[in-house]
Amino acid sequence: MLDCLQLLHFHIGSQIPSTDLLQEGVYEAAQIYSELVRLGANMKVIDIGGSLGIDYDGSKSGNSDLSVSYGLEEYASAVVNAIRVICDRKSIKHPIICSESGRAIVSHNSILIFEAMDAAAPKIPAINQVNIPFIMEGLSEDARADYCNLSEAAMRHDNETCLFYADQLKQRCVEQFKEGTLGIEQLGAVDGLFDLVTKMIGASEPVRTYLVNLSVFSSIADSWSIGQVFSIVPIHRLDEKPTVKGVMSDLTCDSDGKIDKFIGGLTSLPLHELDNGSGGGGGSANGRYFLGMFLGGAYQEALGGFHNLFGGSSVVTVLQSDGPQSFAVTRTMHGSSCADVLRMMQHEPELMFDTLKHRAEEFCGFDVAALSGSIARSFHNMPYLELASSCSLTALNNGGFYYCNEEDYNAALVESGASEEEQWSYCIA
Ligand SMILES: Cc1ncc(COP(=O)(O)O)c(C=O)c1O
């Protein structure tokens, strides 16, 4: 059988940061290859698997997982040279070399676009709003001493000591609260005092939490699972200077459904104030604010599951074209509807719909047709937040239409002549 063996395949890992590390692995594999030849195998091919890394943070350094210190040419030379050295030393024929680079090929080919729906800013009280006598009322001796030390440090403009005592005071108050010796109002007031101190000495700038219309687990799985940092930037208002800092919180109920690590070691991202009433900033795009996550490649969507019952996002295929815009949208694919996701979880959405409809008929004295239409729409819609004005998406390639606007939806059903049963397949891409 040994003469049937022709190929040696290996994979030393993904995103190898330097050619030294790469060569080490390839030398070892080339030795195995040459030994197989010596033992009589009819060897022809070495497949080096993946490992060609990409420069996520633009630093071109081999010191972290976020970048690589080599280019494509250097990668190829390192592989070819390592194999050649070993083969020449053993006087064996040079093999055909194959590679199967994953992320280096696909990463640049997809962008995840998502909308920031709202932004919450921490409420920091003005100095005259902090009720010091009220705070002092319930404090322990040690906490009072912290407050006195904090005041003295503030008089001396000793910021570091201020921060130390403010933090210690806060911790002591949390302990007192847990023991039941401090009320929630006083704890809240101490919290406000701490935020005020950190803001006044410039130790931390208030960071907003942007509520983004996605599930980190479904669309940026590596961010949650292995702490992969991706390039995330606003794709709107690029002619305006970002004036606030923000982190991102997704729609799921998990506390780790968030993004607070960004390229460059940043723990918040420079962003624009939202123009939807929550932030008060100006801007374009009818007040809507979209961000892009770059270099996700094909892996993120493939890894993403149905965690918290959020399915895959909608996909638009964009190709280069010779037209005036230089691009063409060639295909759209609607993401999973609530019914799709329920079906994936082994539920029966049609049955659920019928049951709900019958219950509505049984118990509601008002317009049951409108109610069941509304229930049907919630099954057909995606589990993500949809603005009434934005969720009509025309599929370019298959002539299908996707609706959540009531009139559009009903008109389309009439036009399509779809029966109630057919409505299920009608709205699913
Ligand atoms: C066998 C094999 N080949 C290729 C790849 C692609 O790796 P990369 O994305 O680092 O190029 C992988 C990824 O794990 C793999 O397991």
C-alpha cells in the first residue's frame, strides 16, 4: 500500500504571525515527507493547509494575533525554501506544493453592516446635585475617612489620590449595601460622586453604549468566543468628526453580547451622536446610523448559530461592474424569519400560528382578521428589530418580496394569490 501514498497534508494553525514560525512547521513536515519517500512511498504532493494570516489592525507586526509581519511573497518563499532545503539535502524530487488558505482568501470579501438603534450615556450629576450630607449619613467610619481623604486630595489637585479614595469609597459603600447598612439611594449618590470625580479629573470619559441591531453570537462569533478583534467603523457621516465614545451592546439578553475591544487596543470607538432623538447630534441618512464590521470573511456567518433565536442576517451580493458606480448588486437573500428559526428549533410555526389564531377567535371580541394578520407578520418577520419604513426588501434575483409593512404585505398577498398555507413559503427566501 505504501506506493499508493502520494500526498502529505498538514495544518499548523491559523493566522501564523511570522515566517519563522511558519518555516519551523514546514521544515518538520518536509522531513516527514522525505522520510516517507525513503520508506518507499510514491510521494508527489505537500499540502500545507492554511495559516496565511491577515493584517487586521494594519500594524504589519508579528507580535499579536491581529497582524502578520509578512506579505504573500514572503509567505510563499518561506514555504518553498523550507521544502527545497530538505528535499535537496535528501536528494529527492521537489514536490508539488498546495495550500488551502482560508481567511486570507475570504476575509476581505464580506462586510457585516448593522445599525445602531439607540445610544445610552451614563448620567453624571452636576457638582451641585451631589448631596454630600445625605451621602455621609449612612457611611461607616472607614468610608467617612475615605471621603475626607478624597476632599483633601481634591484641594491639593492630587488626581491620582482622588481616584484612589473615590474608588475605595465606592467599594466600601458597595460592601455596606450588600450587608444592608446602606440604602440604595445613598449607594446611587456615591456612584454619581465617583463618576463625577473620574470625569472632573479626566480619568475616564463617559462612554456610551450603542444598542446595535445584531447578535454577536450569530454574526461575529469569534469576537465572543476567542476575543478576535475586528475592524468596526461607521459607514455613515464620514465627513463629520466623531464626537463621542461608544461600546456596542447587541440585542441578546446575554451580558457578553457586547463589543468593547477595538483595533489599536481601544476599549471604545470614536462614534457620532445619534440623530434619532437619543443623542441629539446632526447627520445624514435620515437619522439612521450604520456601522460596518470588516474582514469577517466567510467564517463568522458559518460559525454563528441560533443563540437566543436570532438567525442569520440578510445577505446582499455586490460585484464590481463597468457601470458608472463601479458596482452592481446582483443578489439579495433575506435572513431567517422568526418562523424559520422556530422550525430550526424543532417547533412547528404553522401549528403555533393556527393555535394563536383560534385562541384569538375564541377570546377576542374585536377584529380577529387584523390580529391574525399581525400575528402572521411576526412569524414572517426576522427576529431582529425592523423599522416599519425600512423592512420592505425587494429581492432582485427571484422576484420575491419581503414585507413587514401591513399594506405592502397584504397587497402582495392579494397580488400573489397565495393561500394562507402558501404564505409561509412565500416570505421565506
Ligand atoms: C485543514 C485546514 N486547512 C485550511 C484551513 C484554513 O486556515 P486559514 O484560515 O488559517 O488559512 C483550516 C482552518 O482551520 C484547516 O483546518
